[in-house]
Amino acid sequence: MAGTSHPARLNAPSREGVRGWRYGARRLMMCGAATALALTGAGCGESGGQDDQAAVRKAVTAGLTGAAQQRCVSAATPRLIAALYRSRDRCTYLVSRTGPDTDTSVRVTGIDRNEDRAKVNLRLDGGDFAGSVGHVEALRGPSGSWRLDELGTDLLRSMLADPARTTDPVDKQTFGCVARTTSGLSDPAFRRVAHALIGARPRDVPAAVKACFYPARDDSD
């Protein structure tokens, strides 16, 4: 991904910029793509009955890691799909193209249920975002089934906050660039950028952030 000290990246032709965007966006699609996460442990600070906790875990697991039918239809709310991908069809198309990340797991540290809404605190272990912490929210619909409804701002910021976790040199530079560029944004503005990155919507990404994926070419030589 992009920075100012990687000559091969800086001198890459435009098609490499496109590849960088697609690859970088794919890596950032952990929450909306085929990342193979496993919820482990009961955690602490959980409220609600055991059946409800299990149902919430199942919904979050399916919403993060299931097949396209689950992540784009049955296990995610229309509100989340619209925020990330704009449409169910687009979500299905993108998620179907993304392979699993078997290196990443999710450790739940708490579930706080209030009526038909549940806040799930978690930590990512392994993979590109190891050590990221934050929360997601699940919503219970009229049918009684739970669905993933929101990706917490704290989780999204944590995912971008520490590029040192990334070992690939190109990834490291792009993640670092995105983290620096978005660090001063308000929460609503940051969420819009993060949603666009997850949903692979470059037209909705500010130019300064997009430049992290499409670095300027140095043609002086």
C-alpha cells in the first residue's frame, strides 16, 4: 500500500495503483468480507440469557465470516449493507470474490444486551489486524433473529491505528498513510471513509486518503 519511501510503489504505473486500491481495500474488508474469524470464550461483563448470548454470537460470526448469503442478506441488517456497499447485489458480488483469512480470530470480551440491541466487545487476534480492539452491534428483528448492524468506530480506528502490525512493506506504508490521513477526522467523517474503504467505493473516499492507494508517480528519471 502507499507511502513516500517505497521506490517501486512510487514509480508504479497507474495499473499498479488500481491493483493497490483493490488489494488494500480487500485487506481492509475484514469486517465485510470472507475473513475466517472464530468467536472464542464467553468473555466477561455479559448480560442477557445464555440463549440470547449464543444467538448474538452466531449472528456476529455469520455477519463477519459467513458466505455471501449470510453477510449480505441473512446475518446483516439492510442499514449496515447500505452503509458499506450501497446495495445487497454489490455486497454479494464483492464478498463472493474475497477469500478467507484463516489467520485471524476474534475474542469476545463482553456482550451487553439491552432489549433488542446488543453491544459486543471484541479483540482481533492474528492476521493483519492483530491486537485491534473495539465493538460491533447486533440488532434483533421482528422475527426474533439477530443480525450484525454496526461496526464500532473504536474498532475501525483501532484497525487503522497501528501499521506496525502489518509485515508486508507495501501494506505497511499504505496502512500508515491511511492512519495518518484519517487520524484527525471526526467520528462521523471517519466512519464514512472507513465504510467506503470496506465497501471498495473509491469515489466516496477523500482525495487525500485515496492518494495512499494511488501514489503520485515520480517521472523525474
